[in-house]
Amino acid sequence: MLKRHFLSYFALMLVSVVMLNGCLKKKETTAQVVQKPHVTVEKAVYKAYTERFNFPGRVDAVNTVTLKARVAGFLKERHFDEGDVVKKGQVLFTLEQEPFEAQIAEAAANLAKAKADAKNAKLNLDRALELRRTGNVSQSTVDAREAENSVAKAQVLQAQAALNLAKLDLGYTSIKAPFTGKIGLSIYSIGEYLPVNTTLATMVSYDPIYVLFSVSERELLLMQNAGVFNTNSDALAISLVMADDSIYRYSGQINFTDVVVDDSTDTVKLRAVFPNPTEQLISGQFVSVLMEYEAPDEKIVIPQAALMSSATSKYVYVVNSQGKVVNKPISVGTPQGENIVVLEGLEAGDQVIVSGLQKVRPGQEVIADLSRTAPDVDSRSGERKVMQNKTTQPVEK
């Protein structure tokens, strides 16, 4: 009887151990499934891509001049309002002219006297030469008359130069606009005495107008590869983004690339020219230069959030057909908002991890959830892609 109870107790204990072991194994299997991390992926697809470059720039006038008084005198009249648009050749300032007119009269009188002296010297020389032929005058006298004639001719030239200079000084009493543009402030009032080289005002041209900007050597190479400097191509649009994020209405074109790299900044200076008929652009203003191709190309574009970098390369994590994480080195182009262009390293259909990167490593099995913001159209094939809801199963490639 005791033996029978012992066997029953032993059988019960054995069943309990087997059941407990089964439960532990089930929990262990369940724990293994739960341990697979969830990541969010987007399929690499071709999208309409426009090559785009954006640089900070500064507006600069094509022509800038500081107007100065080239002769000393009293300011007689000012013929403009500050800030006006003035035309080329327009008189802007007039200095008192009477002293210069008197100098012209004096120089003219001196010229007349010099011409009379020269005429008399020529007559004396002719007489001396005639008398020399008859032997009634010495050679030394002839030589003296020739010297006097030469001196008289030189005095005529000197008097003529003085007259020309006096007329030039009179012309400087009218300060004219060297080009059509806008004129700034003038700090001098009518009647003030202006010494030579007194700064009167500053003028700038406004249409067309330059925009200067600098690009790094890397950006310059990208622009060259994109054909930015191909003057035979009309596909490149160059525009300006203003301080309020509005787009300037007129497009421009690059007309200068510096011939050297600035060794202090490793950048190259470029210049674009823009129409400015409405005077919206002002010299010294800061803008953004936006360069892009009008005809889009087909490129693989991924979110910048998926991009990782090492000391030597850039890479992304991709989930393969076995549900494992794979490290893929890539080369990238220019950023496109929140996205970036992939030039090499990815193929259409690759499942790129865009979220959960910090909790995975290459070779690890993961559960891939398709991003709800992923594009549902492949622009290369034009086929409609059906958006998938999140799933707990690995997504097949």
C-alpha cells in the first residue's frame, strides 16, 4: 500500500516537472520573439529630383563712385534731391565759376601775347637770314634770332596749355553724374567752401546689379559636375531668396568665377548679375542665391534622418530579405529639404531604416515597419504602390 502511494506521488512529481519545463521553454521562445527590435523603414524609390544649390550672398552695385570736388571753391548750387535717380551727364553740383572764368581770360591774354611775340621773333629771324645771304650780319646774330624764335614758339605752347588748364578747371566746377544711378546723402550746404578732393556724395548704379557669393571647393566640384558653368545651357535657373523668404521676381546668370581659391577660407568667389528695374535690390543687402535645374531628373532620394557617417564614408542601414540589418556605404549628392540624393550604393526597393537606428547593429534580426509617410508612387515606373500598415513580420525585399 505504501509502495503504491509512493509510485503515485513520484508520477505526479514527474508530470509537474515536465509541465514546468514546457512552460519555461514557451516563455523563453516568447521572450526571444519580443527581443527583436522594431525599426521603421522606407523603400528606396526613384523620385523627380532637381539639382539645387543654395548659398548666402551679398548685393553689390555694378558701379559705385564717390563724387569729389576736383577744384577748390564755394558751393553755389545743388541740382538733385538726396536719394534721387540721376541720369548720366546730369549736373549734380555747381561751384562758383567767376574766379575760373577770370583765369581763362588771363590765360587767353597771355596766349595772345605769346603768339604776338612769336610772330615778331619769326620776322626778326627772316630778316637775319636775308642779311646773312648778303653778308651784312654775322652768323652769331642769325643764331641768336633762331634761338629767340624757338623760345617764342615754346611760350605759345605754354600759354596754350595754361588756357586749356583754366578751361578744364572751369569744367570741374560742374560736377556731373558719370552714369545713371542713385545718389546718396550730401553733407555740404550752399555757400560752403570746398577744398580740393572734398567728398560730395556717393552714387551707385542699380540696374543691372551684382550678387557676390562664395562656395567651397567641394560645392564648386558638384556645381561643375552638374553643368552650372555650361554657358550653352539654358536649363539652369538662378534666383534669389529674400530676407522674408520670398523669391525675387527676376532670374540671373553667373558672369564671373574667381581664378584663385581663398586660402584662408578654402572658398571660391562667384558673381551673378540680375536685372533690377524696380530697385528692389540695394547694394550691401544680404540674400540667398538659389541655383537649380528647371528640368527634374530621376534619382534615388532618401530621408536625411537615415544617413550616418564614419570618419571615411557615409552609410545607411538596410533590412535585407532575411530581416537582418545590413550596412551599405553610399555616396550622396546635394540635400533636398529633409531628403538627400543618393548617387551610388542603393537600388530601388532597398528597405532603408529611417527610425530606430540607435537600437540595431549590422547582422541583427529586426522587425521592419513600413513608414506611413513613405511615398506611394515610383516616379520612374509610374506604378501605384499600395501603402502597407505596420506589421510584426519581417518585410520582404
